[in-house]
Amino acid sequence: MHDGAISFDVAVPGRAQLRALRRWSTVIAAFVGASIMAPGTARAGDWGCQVILCLSNPGGPEQYGECVPPIGRLWAALRHGDPFPACDFGAGGSQGTSAVNIFASASYCREDLLYWGGPEQSELLCNARGAINVEINSALYTRVWWDARGADRTITEFYGAGGTAVPHEPTQSARLFLEREYESSGGHGGGE
């Protein structure tokens, strides 16, 4: 990394990877363009802006080496209850671009991360600490589940242009999980 710029070394990518890299390069260009063109705006070297940039990567927030330090710092801060870092885009900056951390629970989780735990395995829990929703142009671009199934593991859901995933509503996962469990038990409830 030189002078606050983020550079990425990419091995010969496949066709799908090239499309994702082109889409992501648009995001990079928007952030870098906003920071260069407008005086007083955040530079790529600012931690909050680095975090948003890395979290918006369809390949995951730590796919590139330049993202490992700022994202590692983010995970440590969130684990300690610190607030999510801000990125000041400045006057006329990148409106409609944001990142918000939502701590995970049974009421906000991916269905595949839900499990029975607690006393007597009777409490529905989420096997992630939180989810960070990144919006670009006021539309969900990526959702990154952090500390999923153990410390330092992330799951990135990509919803940007050209993505094939359909956004799901994490607030509905518990209901779907319980319905599926009820159906698999033959309508008898529980695992009977």
C-alpha cells in the first residue's frame, strides 16, 4: 500500500471473477474519485472508508491482503462493543453508500446459522456475532456475517449488479427454520 491507495494483485481470474472484479472496480473508483475530487473528503487511508471498501468486495472482506489489517481491526473493535467506524464522504460525497452492523440473534440470522443451544438445547441461537449490511446507491450490495461458526470466519452474501443471489430477510430466518423443522418431524414438533 502506498500513499493511502489500495492496490490488489489478482492471479489470472476466470470469466465470473472478471465480472465481479469489474463491478468491484466501479465501487473502488467511486470511493477514490470522491476522495480525490472533493476537498476535505475522506481518503482511502481513512479506516472507516477502508472498512466499507473491503466489506463491499463480493469475494469477502479479507480476500486482498490490503484489507486484512483494517478488517482485523474492525472485528476486534466490534467484539469489544466499539461503534462501527464512520467514513466521511464529504460534501456531495457518496450518498446512498453506507455500512451498518447488526448484532446477530435468533431474530436476525441466516437460516443455516441457526441452532438449538442453551440450557437443555431449548434456545434458538445464531452461530454468528453479527451481520454488516453494505448499501451502495441505497441498495443492498453485500451482507457480511462475521464470527460465523467460530471466530474470524465470515460469510459474504453478494447482491450487487450481476449477482445471482436473491436478498433474504434475516428477520424471517427463525420462522423458516422452525417451519422446516416442524415439517421434517412429520408435524409433531421437536425431533420426535
